[in-house]
Amino acid sequence: MGRYRIAACPRLLPGGRFAAQVSIASGHGSASTARVMRFTNEFTTHDAAADYAIAQGIDWVQELARQSVRPN
């Protein structure tokens, strides 16, 4: 999404449910940064956790973009 790379990283929890995680990266080489967000929600499927993670990552990037265009 623009200059950001958003990747879902769901992980399997004990009991067979899934936790949502998202990685948001930007930049290249030594100028790169990455953020990983983990969420407390539990999901019944890998895909549901991935969908939630991607949506949260997109929301985070959009909010960051809105903040950067607001006047001081």
C-alpha cells in the first residue's frame, strides 16, 4: 500500500484457534523500518485472522497518512 508493505502473520494458538499479527514495513536496506502489531482477538480460522490483521494494518497506514496531512 503505497510505500508500505503490509503482511499478515497469523499464528496458531493452543487449542487450534488463531491470533492475528501484522507486519508493516517501509524503506529499503539500512533505511528500512518495520513494525509488528499483535492483537488479542482469537479467530477460528487462519484466513479470518489474516483478514483482520490486514484490515488493521491498512487502517494504521491510513491513519498515519491522515496525520501527516493535518495542519499543525
